[in-house]
Amino acid sequence: MASAPPPVRIGVFGSDNSRQSERHGCGLWPAGVAASLTAAEATPVILNGPERRRTRDDILDGLHGLVVVGHDGSPGREAESEQLCEWCHERRLPILGIDHGMHSLNTSHGGTVFFDLPRDQPDALQHRHPPERGLRHAINVVDGTQLAALYGEGEVVVNSEHRRAVQRVARGFRASAIALDGIIEAIEFEADWFALGVQWQPATATASGLDIQLFRGLVTACRARMAVEAGAELAAA
């Protein structure tokens, strides 16, 4: 009988602002990043408690991947988010950046951000939700990208609850989804590191069932890295 695969432990840095009573947009599990990771068969590890006083290596020891999240309403700890992105790059630890997490992934590698889309890009679509939640718009997923492998290329509809956006994509990254008005909605690293950032909120009550693919893709990348490390350990034994 085949043994069960080892658990995939993925850290979650930042608050996704989901209410405990809310369900994910597909209604199959509670809203929130931790619940979405659980649905994708990973073990979420919340990194926002007292353990943050330890060193970064101690905090992240034993993790196989990381999710960095954030909202326009809680943009604090940006420097720490950028440091985590750099730490993951050095170790090739798979990472998923959501909203401000994507911006940290971009700025930590030299990219830039629009801080106020209505002011900086007045001709852009409405990208910030009105008082009633649930504003959505279409994006085009770029063919040949990691995101296309998860979502399929072409047009996808996502929620839109942000005021900031990527302005210039960092060196080594590429845009993997673009809104119909030209606003960059997703970026990813081009080489040998699973580093994916998305502007929309894939774990909230307004997300779609398709958005679980982001978390499944992260888990798959973590398992692939774990397999490589296990093989290296066996070769060295």
C-alpha cells in the first residue's frame, strides 16, 4: 500500500480580511486564504502571531511555500513583506502574492506601483469595489504562462477590489494577466522559481470556483520542490 504524501506546510503572512461567517465564492468551503489552502490539500501556518518576534529563518523553518496577502485598507508591514519575498527568492521557495502581496513581490525586485489608479490612470476601468461588494471585470490570461497552465489562456472574469496596481514589472518577471484597459492583473517569475502574484482576491466571498487553481498550483510547486530536495538528500546519503 502506497504511503500518504508528506504534508505541505504553507505560511500565510498578512490578513485577508474575510469574515468567519463568509463562504468562498464557490460556496464549498469558508472564505479566507487558510481555508483555501486547506481545500487545496495543504496545511496553512499563520505567521502573524507572537512567533513573528523570532528570526525570519526560525519563523519560516519547515515551510514549503508562502502566501503574502494584503488589502488597500491594511497596507502596513510592506517592508517586511518585501523581505519575505527576497528570502523566498534566495531559497527558491514557492510564493503566491495576493493584492499588496503581488506589489511586494514586484517592488522587492525593482518594479514600481501605481498608488492611486483613479488619479494615475483616469481612463482605467473601475478597479475598486463600490459600497456594494462584488465588482468584477474581465482579464486576459497570457498564453504560455504559469497562470495559463492553471486557468487556461484567454478571458477570465475576476473580482476587483483594489486601488493600487503594478506600474512597471520587475526585471525577471512578466505580466501574465492584463485587464481590458491595460492594467496588469498578474505577474510571475520567468525562470526556475514559482513566484506568482495576482491583483484579485482568490479566497474571498466574491471569488470564483476557478480561483482554487492558484492554491493548487502553489501546492503542486511545493511538492515538486520537496521531491527535488528529497532526491538530493538520497543522492548525498
